[in-house]
Amino acid sequence: MSLFVIVFYGLLIAVSCLTASYRRHDVFMATFSLTLICFLIGLIGGEPWLKRIAIGIGIFLAAGGIAYSFRKFLSLLLPRDAARLIRTAPLTASFGLFVILVYLVAAIFAPIIAPYGEADVIAGAYAPADEKMLLGGDQLGRDLFSRIIYGARNTVGIALLTTGIAFFVGSLLGLMAATLGGWVDQICGRIADTLMAIPQLIFALLLLSILGTNVVNLILVIALLYSPLVFRLARAVAGNIVVMDYIEAAKLRGEKTWYLIVREILPNATAPLVAEFGLRFCFVFLAISALSFLGLGIQPPTADWGSMVRDNSTLISFSQGTPLIPAAAIALLTVAVNFVVDWLLHISSGLKE
Amino acid sequence: MNETVMNEKKAVSEKAISAEEKSARLLLKIRGLRIEGRVDDSWLEIVHGVDLDLRRGEVLGLIGESGAGKSTIGLAAMGFTRDGCRISGGTIEFDGMELTSSPEEDLRMLRGARIAYVAQSAAASFNPAHRLIDQHTAAPVQHKIKTRRESEEDAMELYRRLRLPNPGEIGFRYPHQVSGGQLQRAMTAMAMSCRPDLIIFDEPTTALDVTTQIEVLAAIRDIVDQFDTAALYITHDLAVVAQMADRIKVLLKGDEVEEADTRSMLEAPREEYTRSLWAVRSFQRHQKPVPPADETPVIEVRNVSAAYGPVLVLDDVSFSIHRGRTVAVVGESGSGKSTAARCITGLLPPLSGEVLYNGTPLARHFRDRSKDQLRQAQMIYQMADTALNPKKRIGEIIGRPVSFYGGLRGAELKKRVDELLDQIELEPSQYYHRYPSELSGGQKQRVGIARALAAEPEFIICDEVTSALDQIVAEGILKLLDRLQNDLDLAYMFITHDLATVRAIADHVVVMKEGKVVEAGPKEDMFRPPHHAYTDLLLSSVPEMDPDWLDDLLAKRGVDNIGEAAQQKSAL
């Protein structure tokens, strides 16, 4: 038995014992189950598999460490109220915030960070990774790493704009429908129902093939498809608010509808809407990637993670991981945003501790 | 606590139940209980070392204002604390078992089976998606005390003992299909399902009408007697606790004030604070002289009928409200008193009849009324929590009507808001920038009053403004309203089901039932017999401080002649 195996098992068992003696039962159960599983895998797969598990655990611990330090960092940096909020945030949320921050930096400073331009052909097709090209080349010999960085800018930027439009239209109409009721509610509601009755992806493909594929059309079509969902949420949230006595008091005072919506209802509806924004953002983001994968989204040579997965997909047959890199970029952002959204939902639901 | 008094009492109770050796044993023994609540990042002590003894078959009343720690102590008796609270010291011994150090699994075995809890709002505590009997049987089946079949049969038996109508059938209904009083009794039956040794009643009748309350009280007392169950009865209503408890413990801000058996406590309270609690119900304003017949009333409701869809809820209702006078509209929930208010404000356009303001008819719908007409009639709501926008600061809430109607801006606006805050006895510099969630119930209600005053109205509708508050706070609100009426010559329409409030503040009383005015007249006439049968029922159902009141009433009227049963009779 090599030294690695001995140290590996030794550490696992030591951590199990420590957590058990400190009565952290959930952590103990997790580590000791892992130990038992590792015994089994060690018997079947031998040392290489154990090394992979060790790397996995290492990445997990590193992510936890970053999250922990980042939370501390933010809580010391931010003003008092925000700092208190951050201090009570779970580690997942601070990890999510960190990842989002990294993506934002990548998107904003793309030309500085990326070693090459997004359309520069600098090597042969599918060139392997070397010192010059961190992640190798794509099917035309462009630097994959540079394209991932530029992709952050395009994919995330477009998704943000799209979600923004969908939210503005959807929540405004939703709040109006709830406040005015009657025929405004009926008409808006039925239009939303109709839009939601058609399968989204197919509808998007249909509209884009009619209108032609460019970035403006892409943004407008996806915003149109997602606004009914926001409408429904905004209307449901506002529906619970308009029955409150303070709304009745404002109505009896003779306030205009606009005041009611903006000053009385919206402040009470922001929390669920913000949480929904994060969630929708992921869906829009995935929809754009899906459309790009199908060839109707962002057009070449603009770098975009969805089309990068498609373009490099042949490499999968040669058991190469290249197409998985842009896919991982999508997955990581989605997970990160969802972590933050979960946290926001938790806050807005009023659950403390 | 005086040592000799304790020993005496112990001796007395031991003698009374010496037949059963076991019964003499202490069931619940709390010593030096300290509980802390989390405020931001630090822990604040909210219960400061309370001792409590409870023997088998005994009912102990816990009484105090909101924030006295009554409910917190009640929950701690089950070894439970709310989220954000923790037990930081003391011992809780239940039947020889120490709860503070017991693991969660052991406590779980205890709760429901040996200690049961009856919450304030049965409507909010029952799961609306399940039948009553399914929820009833959950605990006995879970604790493996009874099979489902046995427990269902037992449920029907309990429903019968609690005098619920159709005991064999009512359990198969959903919570929304039974009335509030019935639901509260069903909840008591549920608490009894495992024949616990201890039941904690947390304000079980606070949300109920007086006529419903009385039958729930009678039922609870009866069943506690029958099964010789010990109970902690938590309430802020002194008259209620006088009927229910063998002993009373008075609490103030997490400290014990005094404890004595019910009779001696009522007759001779030792502490100043207890005496002030006892005196609360004494606030009474003299009736103002009846206004001259030819004076134009501020608001006159003339033959108004109104309906929600096909259901007629107001049937030819007429009354008038004069300047500087208070008209109390009395009746139970569903009697149409709030609907009458909605007709006056124009939220519900009446089917027929009209509402006159200073002799001129008002538009049926509030949208068709002028800004000035809207300004003249203001409203104060029952639930201050829902009446104030939680995302606005107090200054904004009160300032909006000032700037909306009066057009004041900037420094003038701030000055006027400060004046209003002074009027409601809240320090402007301290409260201007707060949010409603940072205020107590009584303070929120005061802000609601200030918002109504900010419009400078002639007429204010007070919709059950004190029913969500405990008595000391409610008294403060009533006094404030009275002072404002004298200062500003306001007319009040006071909607309430609490006759003590009517007695305190009204000049003229209108009794409503099922959308009709049953009886109306000046207050002094209304509280003097003979009454209409329904008024009589309402009046006789108001608990009094006399501990024998419920017994006397039951003896006089009979168990089947109170609450809903009596109402049905008076309708016939």
C-alpha cells in the first residue's frame, strides 16, 4: 500500500472521529459514509480512483474555503446593515456571490483578460492545450479560453437584458391587473394564458425563423415568452397585497392607481420578484444557449457558450472533454445564481435562523 | 412568594384530593426559568427567573399584558421555545422528568401525548386541507396510544361531551365548514385525544365573540373537570381567568408580580400592578346629552340595504351620528356592522337607501365622491398590522394624507406630522423614522389613529379598534379617542362586539343582528332592562370579575341556553 492510500484513509477516519466526538452528527454521518464508500471503491478501482476522489474532496473543500473567506471579506468591507445580512448568509450563497463576481469581472474586462481576440484563428483545428493556449483550440483553431471569456460577455449580457425587459413588462402588467381588476385583469390574464399554452422553445424557433435571427429579435422574442410567467407571479403576489387594509385606506383617500402600484404595492412585492428574477435569469440564459445550440441564437463568429458546445460536440466521440468546458461554464453560473436566489427567497419568506 | 401561604395552599389541595395518592404529586415544577430572545446579534432576557407549580387536576391562570412572557412560559412548559428564543437557565420538571436537558426525541414523545397545547386561533391552527377527525386522530395514532378506529370513536365521544352539534358527523367536516366557536371546541377535543396530564390553553377565546366565548369557556371547564386534567390557562382577560382558574399568577415583563388563589387574588390583590390591572375595566365616560332633534347629523344612514352577490347582508338599516358623539354599533361577527361601515365609506355601494353627509347625499361609490368628501370620513382598522404598510416609515404613513389633502411640503409637512405624533402621545423624534414592525400593537393602533386625524375629518369609523389589544393598552386607546373627540369635536362610529368598550365610550348604541337593527337608543337606556332577547343574550354573555359568574349563569340559563344554541332560540 502506498503512502497516499494510508494518509487518505487515515485522514478520513480521523475527521470522522473528530466530528463524532464534537457531536456534529450530520457532518459525522457524511464523512463516515464517505469513508465506507471509499473502502469499497479502493477495493474495486484501486489507487487511481481514490486519487480522483481526493481531488473531488479537495475542490469541494476549496470552494467551501473560498465561500467562507469571501463571506468574511464582504462582511468586513460592506456598511453595517449589509454586513449583518451577509454574516447570516449560508456558505452556498457566498459561494454563489463569488462565482457571479468572477463572471462579471470576466465579462466586463474580457478584452484585457483574454489573450487573443474572439475570432482570431491562431492554431490548427482542435489544437491540444499548451502554454500559449490554456484550454486548447476549437474546431477552427481559435483559443477556447479567450472565447469562454468573451462568451461570458455575450451570453450573460444578453440574458440580463432579456430578463430585465421581461420583468419590466410582466411585473408592471401584473401589478396593474391585480390593482384594477375587472376587464384589465381578464384581458391581460387571457393573453398570458395564450402565450403560456404554446411550448416555449418551439414558439421561439417559429418566431425567430419568421423575424430573422439577430440579437435584437432574439432579446425581444425571449422577453415576450418569459413575461407571462412574471406577470402571473406579480399578479399573484399583488393579489395578496391589494386586499390589505392599508391599500383600502389609500383607495379611500382617493389615491391614483399609479401611486397605489408604485408606492404601496411594489415595495411589498419586491422580495419575491427579485428572487424570481434570479431564477428566470437562469432559464433565459439556458434558453439562449439552447437556441444557439440549435443555430438560431447568437450568430458566429460571436462567442457564445451554447454554440461553443455544439461546435465542439464532435470531440465527445473521441472522449475529449473540450465541449464540456463551456457547458461547465453554463452549469456553474446557473448553480451560483440559484444559490443566491435560494438565499434571497429565504430572506423574503421571513424565515429567520 | 410567601412560604407560609404556599404551605397552606399545598395542605388544602392535598386534603381536597387525598383520595388519590398520585394526585397530590406535583405535575409541573418550574424553578428560576430564564428565557432569552435573539435581538440582532445579541441575546436579550425576556423571562427573568419565574417559578411555577402545578398539581394534577389544577388550573393555573397566567395573566399579564402582551409582552409579559405568558405564552413564552406556556410553551416552555412543553420544553419548547419559539424560533430565536432559548432557555438560558432554570429547571422545568414535568412529572419527575427534567425537560430542559432532555433530548428532542423524548420531548417529542411527551408533546401531544402527555402535554397538549390549544392555540389562540383555531382557524389558523387547523390544517384546512384535512378533516377535523383526521387531524384529531393523528396524535393518538402517532403515539401508538389508540388505533385509528378507537380514536375516531373517542373523538365523537369528546365532541358529545363538549356539546358540539351532531357529534357523530361534525368530525368529518373540514375546518372552514364549522364556526369559530365550534372549531375552538374541536381543538380542545383534539388536545384531549391522548388524555394528557397537562393542557396549555393559550388565549383560546380571545378571537371569539362574547356569546361564542361563553360556551367555549363552559365546555373547556367541564372537560378539564371530567378528566381531572391540569391546565395552564393563558389570557389577558381577567374576567375570563376568574371563571377558569383555581389559582392566578400575574406576570409583568417576564417577572412574576404575585400569585394567589383566584378568590383572594380578586378580593385582595396585594401588589399595586395587580390592582391597576383590576381597575382597567373601570374607565367609563358619561353619556353626552342627546342632541336636539332638529340638528343635522354628520352622517345619516337612511334605509340602506346591501348585498354581497345574492346574499343580503344589510336589510333596511337606518341610524345617524351627530357631531361630537359616539355611536356604538354592536353585534357579533356576521351581523353586518362592518358592512354598514363599508356602505358609508362607499366601498360597497348599497342596493337601496342612501348615506347623507351633513344633510347632502353621498355618491354610492367612493370613486365618485369628491376629495373633500373622502377626507371627511376616515377609518381606523381592527388589525393595525394590516392597516399600516410594512415598508413605509411612520413619518411617511402619517405624512401622506397631510400632503395629499393639505398640500403641505418639506418643513411644514414635518411640523404637522410631529404635531400629530404628539397628539397620539408618541415622541416624534423617536418614532418618525421607524417602520411599523418596530412598534407594539398599541403604538401601531395609535399610528392608525394619527393617519385618520391627519386628514382632519369630521367623522371617524373605528372598526373594532381595541379588540386585538390587551386591556391596559385598549384602555389607553379609548382614553386617547375620547380626548381627541373632546378636542376636535369628532363624530365616531364605533364598531365592536365588546360591551365593556360600549359601556366605556358610547353615547348611543345600535344593536345589529343578521343585517337588521334589533334595538337602538341612548347608552343609559340600553344597559337598563327590559331588553330585546338578543341584547339580553349579548349583555349576559359578557364575563364578569366574579368567579361564580359562570356557575350562576349556567345555573340560571342552563347549559343548553348559552352561545349559539341560545342565539338560534332567540332567532325563532
